[in-house]
Amino acid sequence: MKKFENFKKSLDVLLSADKATAHSNEIYRTGVIGQYNLTFELAWKAIQSVMRIHSVDENETGSPREVIKLAYKIGFIDNAEQWQLMLKKRNVSIHIYNEKEINEMIDLIFDQFIETLIQLRDKLEQKINESNDNWDE
């Protein structure tokens, strides 16, 4: 499943980032925020693909917000509020110029968002395995 694999690779890159360096180095910090944005984009598209293999077709033309709502509704994600915050922060991150807001974004990425993305990776892996098991029956 290509979209899921791309999401996992992007998350692995984000996991290799160092919070202290992100706070002290402007170009590194920009890279971390950019990598978060890419990982988030790949995450909701991976959700959409995995829901498709589970015959959840209501998300075919959905926006990230719609896909996230549906994923929460059917149990693919657990914390809708966190995902809405992640979406909001992704949307405004390209317009952050204030040092305080940039530092807050870095803290959110390292202290909350990465863990949520890890949980998604594990959940989607479980859902993919479930669909593979159904094909084996």
C-alpha cells in the first residue's frame, strides 16, 4: 500500500528530528515544520486509502477535515480534537512569522503531534493486516 508506506517513511524522518536543535537552529526548525506538514498530508491520504480497502467509500472525494471526521466516526482515529488541532496548525504553519508561535508549533509537533501520528501508523498497520487476513479466508 503505497500511500501508507509513504506516510511511514515521512514519519520516520520526522521521528529522527531533534527538538533541541529545532529550537536553536532556524533552518532546522523550518525543516521540522515542513516535514510535519508533509507527514500530516500523507497521513490523511493514507487514512483515506486504508478506509477504501475496508469498503468505506464515503471519503472518496473528501477534504482532510471530512476524512478525519469519518475516520473518527468509524474508529480509525481516537482523538478527533487532536486531529482537528493538527489540521489547523498545518494550515496556518506557512504563515507563522512570530518566534513565539514558531516555538509553540515546534513544541506541539514534538510533544503531541508525533505521538498521535505514531498511534495512527500503528492503527493503520492493524487495519491493513485485518484486510489481508480477510482475503486469506
